[in-house]
Amino acid sequence: MKHFKSICAAAVAVAAVAISAPVAMSANIAVVGGKTDDEFWNRIKKGVDDARLVVEKSGGKVTYLQLQTYDNLGPDAAQLVRTAISQGVDGIVVPNWVPQAEDEAIKAAVDAGIKVYLMNAGSIDKARELGAINYVGSDEYVAGKAGGEYLSGKGAKNVLCVNTVPGSANQEARCKGVIDGITGKGGKGKQLPLPATSFGDQTAIAEAVKATLLQDDTIDGVINISATDADAAASGINQAGKVGKVIHGTFDLNASGLARIKDGSQSFAIDQQPYLQSLLSVTLLASSIDYGTVLPTAPILTGPGIVDASNIEATLAGVKKGAR
């Protein structure tokens, strides 16, 4: 908590310096991200937009380069990095979703003298390997393990991790962590990989969860890799007649999931605070470009945090303010 407060104080200091000296900063930053009609990435976009106010006030520029689909995740993200390079940016914020597809493009950016922050997907080891300044986000394996252990603590013995973006490094790490967390407590777990086209397809996800639960009556825990997937899984659990029999959790937050936690039909969510990921990445990168500052904290972790019945009211208060 002490380190986290220091990070937030640093971000505030960056904003204060930038606003008081409007001609000093001129950073041109590109942020690679997911679709903004996805509720999670909408939170990321809000953080980008709030950081943009600081950067633009000081004469700089922030551009959000978003994926159009998730069907070709790694190569498409790499192409957006190359687009940013061609635009002559000073800095790039990018998730390292699929390293084998993205690493070459990220290294090309660094070799071109562009400063890079990894955000949301990646690790500090990967950042150092590629020459990026830092990683801002959650350690997905640690978050997954916390989820698996939480499920065990609630009595789950056989957990299903539903992955709608198989091959994505952060989603694979989430499910691996969940499985290791539950097996470490004497239970068992497995991944249910679905085609990437299922991401956001409520019907396809609901049907897959329903079918799997009906095929294996021993499954007593389901966890999703995203909040929107959890909406579909909740429907599948209901259709399978398993409400109250299956402990349901998810990574990330949305309004419907928080409502389910409040009414007791969903047990928990693992929050990585996406708003802070982009807000901190962009403001700290702008400061690094213009002032040469480097935050000694590495990585900058924004999660995991468990949201359940014990803290749902405090979380909902944050939602009303637009930051959760």
C-alpha cells in the first residue's frame, strides 16, 4: 500500500508540473488497446482520456489505436505498434498479449528511440527483455492463483476456467494460476478454451458453459477471464440449473457482475483496476519523455484485489465516480 500511494503521488506530481508549465511537455504518445465497446477496455480508455487532458494541456498528444476484432490478436497488435512507429511517436503504451507475435514490433520501436511502457499484459521481466521502461498492470498468474485459492476457501473442489482468448499470454497465465491455486489446495481444475470468435458472443459462451456443466456434474466452480464473459457464464449456469451449486467468479468488473455479487448469485471478482493502468502508464511515460524521470518501483502492480460481499459497497461507490 505504501508503494502504491507513492506511485499515485508521483502521477499527481506529474500532472501538477505539466499543468503549471504548459510549454514544457510535448510528448506524442500512442496507446494500443482493445475495443472500446468492451466494458473493460472502456475503463482503460477513460484512463487514457484523463491522462490526455494533462498531456494535451502541456502541448503533447495522445492517440488511442484500438483493435477492431480479437480474431488475430497478436499480429494485429503488432501492426498497430508499427503504425505508431510510422506516425513518428515519441512513446508507445502497449499490452504484450502475444509475445511471439508482438516482440519484434516492440523491439523495433525501442530500436527507433521510442520509449515504451508495457501495460495490462506482460511482466517486468518481459519489459526488461524488450527494452521497455516498465510494466503497469496485474501479475496475471498471481491474480489467477489468488482466484483459485479463493474458490478453494469457499469449498470448490473442481474448477473450470473459461478462456475465450486462448493463446493470449495474460489469459493463459490467468487460467494457469487458477488451476495451480486450486490444485495447491487439494482440488483440481481445467481450462475450457473457446474460439477467439466467442469473445463477446454471449450465446456461444453460455451454451459452452451450460454443456460443460451438464457433462460433468462434479464441476463446482467456474471462473471467467473477463466480466462480459461472466455475464454469459451466469446465464449458462442458470440454464444448467446450477445456481447455488456452482461457485462463480471472474476476473475484472462490470455493473451486472457487481450486482450479482451484491445479490449473492456470483461469489467474487478479481479486480486489476484498469483505469489506473492506463492513467499511470500514459502520465509516467509522458514525464519520462519530457523530463527523463524514471519511477524506481518495478513492476507497477494495480492488482489483484478480491471484490466480494465484504467490500461490495465500497466498490460500488468507486463505480459511481467512474473509476471502477
